Amino acid sequence: MNHNKEKWVERLVSIKDFLFHKRAKKTANITYSVVWNLFLLFLIFGLIGISFAGGAGAGYFASLVKDEPLRPFEDMKKHVYNYEETTEVYFDNNVYLGKLRSDLDRVEITLDEVSDHLKNAVIATEDEYFYEHNGVVPKAILRAIFQEVTNSSVQTGGSTLTQQLIKNQILTNEVSFDRKAKEILLAMRLEKFFEKDEILEAYLNMATFGRNSSGRNIAGVQTAAKGIFGVDAKDLNLAQAAFIAGLPQSPFRYTPFTNKAEVKTDLEPGLNRMQTVLKRMLDGKYITQKQYDEAIKYDLRANLTPYKASPTDQYPWLTSEIELRATDILLKKLAKEDGYEEEDLTADENLQKYYKNLANQNLRQNGYRIYTTIDKQIYDKMQEVAKNYEYYGPDKPQIKKNPDTGVDEEVMEPVETGAVLIENSTGKIISFVGGRDHTREQTNHATFALRPNGSTMKPLLVYAPAIELGELQPGSVIADVPLKLPKYEPKNYGGTFDGLMSARHALKMSRNIPAVKTYANIYKQRPISYLEQMGFSSLVKLDSEILSLSLGGMTKGVTVEENVNAYATFANSGQFIDAYMIDRIETNEGEVIYQHESKAVDVFSPQTAYLTIDIMRDVIRSGTATSINRYLSFNADWAGKTGTGQDYRDAWFVATNPNVTFGTWIGYDTPKSMYGHYKGLSYSQRNLLLWSKLMNVAYEINPDLVAPKEPFKMPGGLVKRQYCALSGLLPSDICKEAGLVAEDIFNAKYAPTEVDDNLERGKYIIVDGKAYRVPETAPAEFVQEGIMVKKEFLEKNDLKDLTALNDILPKNDQWTNIVVTETEPLQDNGVAPTKIAKVELKGNILTWSKHEHTDVVGYRIYRAGNFSTEFVQIASIPAQTELKYTLPNQDPAAYYVVAVDIIGNVSPISDTKNFGTYMDQPEEVPSDEEDTPGDGENDGDDSGGEPGDDEIIPGLPGVGTNRQSLTVPYV
């Protein structure tokens, strides 16, 4: 042991000697100097390299952001808070309807309206150093770069909430160093302008969260909370908050709903992501272990909110119509702000298209609040009635091209409908019916579809303008007789003509001929201008050139809304107030950017409006719309008009009362005739019943609106006058005698002042249904006397050339004593009538054929009792009556007939017809009475005779007993 100790001592001494040896010392100094110099050299080169790399990096960074402007606070604020918020829509009285269609459904909220759990979950998951960094986290960026370079499969991301906000609101989602550099620069700048809570609030409103239970894309935590769990963002529990916070990483992978509004079968991806968020919250000490354990057990599927129909699904016609109208309003507003007028937009299609796109973009992104005039309860009830109505009529086949295959296919088309209810004084559209089934046909039949309006055109284009122009009054007389115009020969419904009638009656019964005649009389004064003033927007040049426009024959047609809106003009004392559906538009901060203002346009005088209304009252009282009196469940002062399209393709009814105007239309989308009768109702009655049912439900909701207690008020300037129904002039004595006095109201300026002088008393004969003035030679027995219409009246009113002048008189009791004679006298043909060709006796009815001569004025009937030879005239039958005679008694007799012409010539006797069989005469009974020859009693030879002595030879007088002394010479 000692030996070893000595060895160690020797070695230590040797080392000491070496270290302190001069040579060794020198060697050590040299080594130290070399190492130190090398260290300094590497240090210098390292610093130079780092400086160079930093400079190069800085230069590269600068080159990436050189084109990025130095954004001021206001600019960044504008972009950060541009959330593309969804526009909301409201019914009348601020009743919430829903949101308009958009690519992304979003509602903005403030940070204090968000659950603390959700705020913490987002920070723990997306940006754990949020409250510490200045917009970026360097190590996170380096980590992200490393993962990008190494293509690491586990990427934790390098973007802070601030960077994500910049990327989504100011920059793009482009993956490039250029975009990332700008993102870093703007994130640091944003942190200088905004507080942390402002950034967090903006992020929570900006982020996308997949789909809601309606299948719509959603953004913003409030929309996510309501759309996924049915609660507000402030009421989210821990598990719900964690689930929502995890969605932005992959919204459509983790969302629980499909785009068809169905719950996904596999919810595992979203649940796994929720667990990840909860674990990070636990690690960040935002929650306790107990909270974590409870949240992990949350039954997500059981707590998802059920499907909720979007406004587009529930109110498809309404939301579409609101979008169209709101876009049009914004289009004009934006263009006006840039100095353009509506005329400029109309003239420049590209300019209009530009502002339409801009308006549509604003509508989708700016989160407006649109307040409409639609009464929700009435609207809902009307849709229900229209959907369940059972009297439309059967479907009809139609060939249509399949949009998918391009092949023509036969489909069944149902009868469609459209309806609009308007408040007169304001123009508010209270409700409408766009159709029966939006899933089958998306066309809005109330506001968009154009159809000819049939006879509902008559008050608008014909009667009201004619009254306004002083050409017509309700008591004006028009002849409903055949009318043939150049290239146009109008017909009445059913092809009949009713003769002279008042304008009131013509409109009440919807006669076409009087309407066309009246329109032709005022045509040169351009009555179509009245339609233009009342909002008819689809008129074309051809419409102004055709007389059939008076019957609703339009080139394109008119919408139900425009037709109804025009009728409201009458209720508004002749002022047109354009109908509207959008009352105002506000920003999400409550600033009103549009407020509707009603403007009245003077179209008709109050007197004209009231007279037209008073006539249309009769349409409902006793005209073509009387059935609504038994269909309606309430009373009001209604005035309206029915209408039928060509070939019964359309059925209309529009009616107005002092408060509202309502109209309905039914017909096929592809115009075709409707069934004349269906389930016991005509096509017109089916439409009237639908109109009534729709009005009845409106009355149930708001009786004060649709059933005013007060009637239309008569304005000044109207007078009541009697007139002669023949001419419309003041009644003369002979007019009164004839019972032709009528009464009506007139505009005092145009009331009749002239006394009628178109009637006279005189004699006439009637041949073949035509009346002729009596020549001196006419047989008196066929001459009649009565009140006749003067020739001058016929000439003045272009009636003298009618083939049947008597047709100008109405077929009712009031006119039975009035005669219209032919303008040319009946002429004798110069020869006596020939023998009547055919006489028959069936039972006790004697008939004969009409004589072939046109100058025959009547027929005489002769009888010979018991087949004697002494025939006696027993009747004179005018030529205009039915050619038959009922035998006066049942006694045996022979009969024949002769024809008599205008100057008294008589035809040869006809074949004789016998009734009964010859009777033996009883023995003479002595009488104290003196037998007076010719009295018909016991005259002639009473000696009797043997049976067979009275054989009758056809066509000749018989020979027999009991001959009468009163005989008629043979002709």
C-alpha cells in the first residue's frame, strides 16, 4: 500500500515539473492564444452571418409587404366589422318573419352576450397566449414553418386570433409567404388600434361554424348557438361551448347537420374535437377536473335543436317577393347616390345590371331590417284556404320539355290562383296568394304572372273614362245588337243580344257589345292613358291600337296586383295610390335608409269614381257576381266586376269597399279553357267562392279593416234624374205612357236636358217577326196599333240596317208595347197568294205551313159545323205568330185555311180537314120563339135527311143538313 502511495507522489512531481517548466509554459500560452483567436474569429463571422441573414430576412419580409398600404384605423375598423350579416324581415306591426336567403347566416352580438365558457374555450383552443402577445407569437410561427418545411402530419397552427381575423376580414385564404407576411404586419398593427376584447368579439362574430338545423351555412357564435342547440350564446353550457369552439378548425366536417337539414349519422369527428377543446381548457386551468368529467359525458345528439323551417321554406313566395322589391329599392337608392336617375337605369342595361348586383350584395351582407305591410295572420289563413280549396277544377294534360332530359313529356297541370288584398287609403298590400304549391310552380301568380284581365277591364278602360270625358252616364242608353267593325266582330257571352239597355245594365250583366261601342266612341281621346296612370306596366303599342282591349284582350296581360291596385282608384275618389309591400328598411343599428311615402295621382274626378262604384254595386246586387251574397259571412258596401278570358281561360273577380280592394284570378299556367261546370259550380262561381272564402278568413282576423260600417260617400256634383229608357233623354208624355221611365244618378254637368222625341203612336202589321208601317190597302183585321219608335231614332243611332230591327228592344215586360218598324215598307209582290201547301189536324190542333210569299200578312181560318157547306171565318192569325190554331170546341166540323197578302188578296182554300163524325139532327121541337134568320139558331132547312147525304168532298163545300144562313162565298 505504501509502495503505491510513493508511485503517485512521483507522478504528481513529474506533472508539476512539466507544468512549470519553461518550455511547457510556452506551449500552453500558444495553444490558448490559438483557441481564443479562433473563437473570436467564429464569433465575428457568426455575428456577420446572423446580421446578414437578419438583414436578408428583413429585406425579404419588406419585399413581401411593400405593396401593402399603411392602413388607417377607420379602414381597418370597417373591414374587421364587415360581417356580411344576414338581413331580417318583419311582418306588419314588427312581427318577426325571419332572415332572407344568403350564402351565410349570421347575427352580430357583443362580447357581454357570450358565455364565459365559450370565450375561454376559443382562447384555449385557438390562441392560448391571446392576452399576452402583440398580434403574433414568434415560436408558434417558427413551429408552423418547421411543420410546413418538414411536412409534419401534426400541425398545431401558427395563427393567433388576431391573425385569423386579418386573414378572413382583410386578406384572403391564399396560402403563400406573401399573404402570411402581410397577415403578420396587419395583425401587429391591429393590436395597436384595438383592445383585446374588441378583437375577441370580432372573431366570435366572424368565424364560421358549419350548418344549422335548417341546413343553412352559419357564422358567428350567436347564430351557431341558436342554430345548433336552440339557445342564445350567453346561455351555452360548458359542453355546448366546447363543441362550438371546436367547429372553426373544420366547420363542415365537425358540424352535426347536413345541407338537407338532417342530423349526421356519424357525430364522432365533432365529439372528438369537443373533447380536444375540453382537454385544452383543463390544461389551461379554465375548468376543473370535475367540470371536464361532466362535460365529456354530454349527450350531444339528444340536445341538438330540432329542424326549423327557414323563412324561404315556410314563406317562399313572400320572401322571394320581398327580396325582389328590396333589391329594386336599394338599386335606385345606390344609383341616386351616384347621381343617376331612374331614366338612366332604364336607358342603360349594363348600368342597371351593375347597380342591381350591388344592391343584391348589400342586401345579403349588410344585415338590414326590412319591415313589410303583410299581416301575418291574414296571410297565413289565406295560404291555408288556397291550399285546401276543393273547387278549382280538374287538372289538364300539357306537353312540356323535361329540363333534365330535354324530352317533351306530358304532365298534368292544375288550375292555379293568385290573389291580392290592398288597403285603399295607403296602398298597403295586406296579404296575397302567390299560388297553390310553391314546390310545383314557383311563379308568383299574384305579383308576377301576366294574364288578360277579361271584363274586369271594362270599368277601368271604358266606363270610367267615358264618364270622365262626358260621353256616358249610368243612364246612357246603348244598343246591344250585332256589331261588325273593320277586322273585328265582337260577340257577347253566349252569342245573344239584348237590345237597348242602360250603361249601368250593360256593365252589370257584362255585355261586350256596349263596351266595344263605348270604347270606339272615345278611342280618339286615348283612354289607355288612364290605365297607364293606374300602374299598368305591361302595356305595349299594339294594345293601344286594338278595340278588343276594351274586353281585356291584352298582348301580354296584367298582374293581379296591378289589376286590384287600379280598382282601388275608385275607392280613393279617383286617386291612384301605388301599392307597396315594404314599409321601411333600417340598418342593424336602427338607421332608416328607406321609408315608403305614398303619393296620390289624380286619375278620375270624385264624381266619376262614385258613379262607377255605384254601377259596380249592381254587379253584386243583381248582376254577374250575385253569388257572393250567399258566400260571404259578413256585409260591406262592395262594388266589383267579374271577368272571363278568351275561351274561358281566365276567371277574375275584383271588388272594392271603402277600406280595402281584393281580387282573385284562377286559370291554368299554360292558358287553356277551364271546365264549364265542376262539382255543381261554373268556372265563374268557383272563382267567386274562392274570393269569398279568402275574404271570410280576413274578416275573422280583422273585421274592422275588411268590413267598414260606413258606405261609400257620395260627393257633391251628382243629381238624380228620370230618363226615357229608349234614349237616355228626359221622358216625354208618350214615354211615360209607354212605361219607359227610368231613374239614375248623373254628374250634374252631363245630366240630360233634352226631352225625348223618338216615340209616336201609329198602326203596323207584323210579318215574319218584322213590323211594318201599315199601307192603306192592308186588311184591317191584321193591323195593330201602338207606340212605335221613329225612323229618325234608328238612323241617328246607326240601327236602321239591322236584319231584325225588333231585336233592339229588350225582351222584358217593360218593352212589350213598343214597336220598331222596318225602315222600308212591305211591298206587294203583284200576285195573289197561292194555296197553302200543307194543313194538318192532330187532335184538336190545326197547323199549316208558312206561305212562301213574303207579302202574306196573315191567315184566316174557316169552319163548317157538322160538315155543312156553309163555312164561317172563325179566326184571323197574324203572320208573326205560331202557325197553329186550337179548335174552339169538340163539335164535328170541317176546317180550311187561306192566306191573305198586304193588299187583301186571298189564296185558294186549303185542303179541308174534318174533326169528329157527322151527327144526325134531332126532330124539330116546336118553339114559341120566332126564328130569326142569321142568328145561328134553327136556321135553314130542318127537314133532316138520310145518313150519307153529307158526304164531304175535300177542298169543296160540303152538302148536308143544319146549314147555317151565314155563309162565306167561295174564293
